[in-house]
Amino acid sequence: MNKLPIERRAQILSALVEGNSIRSVCRMTGMAKRTITRLLVEVGTACFEYQHRVLRNLKCRRIQCDEIWSYIGCKQKNVTLARAAKGVVGDAWVWVAIDADTKLVPCWLVGKRDAGCATEFIADLESRLAHRVQLTTDGHKVYLNAVIDAFADEIDYAMLVKMFNADAPGESRYSPAHFVATEKVPLLGDPNRKYISTSYAERQNLTMRMSMRRFTRLTNGFSKKIENHEAAVALHYMHYNFARVHQTLRVTPAMQAGVSDHVWSFEEIVALADRIEQEQAA
């Protein structure tokens, strides 16, 4: 099968991770939509497999978790039996963990905002950590049992519960609810109240919305297939962890965490997919 030169594929990926839509990348590069989508899935899958393998035995101290909403095909209220029969549609929440010190994202999960996904996500997080950590989540109730199941009593865990006023009439579609206050709720171990925060996780949510067109609200740039959505998230975190120099760290999160010794180029990211293809052929 003919393949684009690696420099050309790197150019396409660099456009995607900067928040451009598939169609805008088509116009910028002159490539077909199917070609770009296939490249996204191939490289995104390779990025997921690579990070799943190397992000282990991490020496994190303070972890923050949050969820960010997105959807596949249509919003949950518009899901019909006919649409559901064709594949995964509706809400697709991304559960994200971030190290407050290195800004590394050790794991994420695309799924529903329910107890099953919470359990799977927290168990994955626990398997990647080298020692006891302080963990902060928002007030989503499903976290508590998930944390107990994964860590037992080997964790310092707290929730940051946020309180909001009711939406203002006529503004609820475009404006967030008015923030009132937060409550720090220690739940397990002895969490340091000074570090009970989800600020870095929430800032990472903004980075996702700015870096992936399919996460931008009130547009038609949403994902049409779950495979494309998962690939885009994996590519985003590969770029964020390994290739994007953090403004305050002056190195990438992976370098700060000791996982990588250099800033990755897009050619190196593309090569991950080539390497997997060669291994499968052998």
C-alpha cells in the first residue's frame, strides 16, 4: 500500500493537534478526508499503545482527576434506537488524571460518567504509580468506591466539592453557572489541605478543548465515530506529554517525569505507527 512521506504525515498531525478540524486540514494540505482520518486512527492507536506501555512506575506525588464532556454522533438527548443500532453515539466523557508537579497525564479513559468507568479509570491509574500519592477529585460520588477498590487505605484522598447558583434565565446555554464556593472534604488517609485542588486538571480540560476541534462546544466539529474520538485523544496526549514543551516547566511533562530524555518530533510520533505495522507484518 502506498504511504505518504513521513514529513507529509507529520505535517498533517501537527495541524490536527493545534485544534484544526479534519476538513480544514484537508484544505490546508490538499489531502483527502479519508486519508487524514485513516492516518489519525493509525497513529492515534500507536500513541495509545506506546503510552499504555511506558507510563509505568511513575513517581508522582500529587494527582488530580476530572472528567470532560464530549459526544459522538449526537448529544445524548437526541439518541434514537436507530442511531444506537449503528454504533456508539451520545455522551462520551473523558476521564483524565494529571500529575500536579510534572504536569504529566499518566492515563485517561473515554466512556460514560458512571461507576463502571470510574472503577476502570482509577484502577488503571493505581497500576501506574510507584508509591503512595495524594489524590484529589471533584465531588462526583462514584469516585469514592473506585478509589477504595483500587487503593484500599494506601492513599491520601480528598474531594473538592464545588457549589454553584442556579443558571440565570436565558443565559444557561452560553454561560456557566455562577460559582459560589468550594468545600475540601478529606476522605481517606491524611491529605494535605494545601494541595486539595483540581486546578491543573481543569486547566488540562481547557487545553483539550483548545487543541482538539471535536471538543469545541457549539460547533459541528464533533466526532462521528468512537474510534476517531479515541484516536484523537491518544494523539493529543502523546503530543502533550512528549512533544509539547510546557511553558512553566521549559521541558515536556514526560521529560520532567523522567519518562523521556528529549522533546519528541512529529516524525518520531508517526514512526510509532510504522513500527507497529512492521512488527505485525513480521
